[in-house]
Amino acid sequence: LNEAEKRLTDAQKQLNQASVVISKIKSDTLKTKKLMLEADANEAKNDLKFRFERGMLVFKSKERQIFYEIKEQITSLVMTRTVTRVKETFTQEKPSAKLINNTIRTLELPS
């Protein structure tokens, strides 16, 4: 009977030790999972930040390109109209007087 009680006590001690070890393993596993999830979240956050910044650079570049294209079109239109007006002015009988009068009229227009 004493031997059985001794074995029972030893088995209970081993069970308690196993429970402590299992609890420690569970705790460590949870900590490890949490650290891994945080690392994954940080990696995803950094990836999104990088992609967003790259997207913004592409957007800004495209915006500048469109701005320059519009600027070129406006410049081209202004030059075409100017050439047309100069041709019209100088094909008439008194180009100098008309040019001077048009210039004065243009300067007198309120802004």
C-alpha cells in the first residue's frame, strides 16, 4: 500500500510538472504567434507604404507629363494664331498703321 501511495504521489508530481511544462509551451507558442503576426503586419505595412509612394511618384510623373503636353499645345496654338494675325496684318494695304493701331488697342484693353 505504501508503495502504491508513493507511486501515486510521484505520478501526481509528474502530472503537475507536465501541466507546468504544457502551460509554458502554450504561453511561449502564443508569444511566438503574436510576434510573427506583428512581424507580418509590419512587413505588410511597409510593403503598402512602398507601393503607395511608388504609385504617387508615377502619378506625379504622369501629371507633369500631361502639364507639359498641355503647355506645348497652348504654345503651339498661340504661335499659330500669332502667325495668322501677322500674316493678316501684313497682307493688307497699310500694314504698319494697322499693326500700330492693333497694338495700341491691345495695350488699352483693361486686364
